[in-house]
Amino acid sequence: MTHTISTGNTIKPERVNRTAGTARAVRGALLAVGLLVAGSAPAQALTREDVRDNWLYVTVSRGEPGAGDTRGTLVLCDPPQGHAQAARACADLAAADGDIGRIPPRKTLCPMLYSPVTVHARGEWNGRPREYDRTFSNGCELRARTGAVFAL
């Protein structure tokens, strides 16, 4: 339900020309897309020779297992690449011989907040298959127990 209150002064409505504003918005959007396309380099496919002995495909899912936002990347460690913090992640993995469960936990105070994070890693380290699955109660606990491996 709406009510109209009149003060006695009536103002004639003006017709607004929306086509000029719309055309400007469309041109701006097209320019932005063009800049994004022009500035992006084409992705290069990896061959089997590019993936050496020390690599893991890692994923991080926020929320309950199977219900959250999932991100993943391929971590290559000879040389470190493919990950936002590849050098640190590879150093953590090298110290634990590629076994994420053997990464020494960092002494950190984490809040008692339940915001689950599920991680998965699968790959090879020094020619041996590696796999890791775990759900942590929050991101702080994840970082404290796995170092930079899942810092996507």
C-alpha cells in the first residue's frame, strides 16, 4: 500500500533520455572487456615432461565438505611454480618429504570458530604417490598444520 502526500505544489515530470547513459555504459563495459582480453596471456598446456617428480594438485573447499566454494591449483616444485606461494609451499613439502601430514605444526593461537575448510592433495613426490584429505575447523588451523601448501 502506498500513500501520496501533496503539498499543493505540483512539478511537471521531466522525461529522462536514458539512451545516452546506456550507450556510455555499454561502451565502458566493452572497453573493460577489451582491456582484459588484450592484457591476458594465453594459457600454456603442460606436457608430461613439464611435470617432474615433485608435484601436487591441491584443492581448498570452504564450508561443509562438498557444499562450499572449491579452488585448486597444480603445485610444481622443480622449479617452484603454479601456486601463489610456490617457494614456501615447496619448502614445507621438502622438509616433510612430500607428506603433508608430517609438516610440523606451527605454534599459533587460533580462534575457536567453526568455519570448516576441507583440503585435498594428490600427486607425486620423489616418484612416490601422495594423497592427503582433511577437514579443518577453520583457516587458521589449516595454515598452522599445513604451512603454505594450501595458501591459494
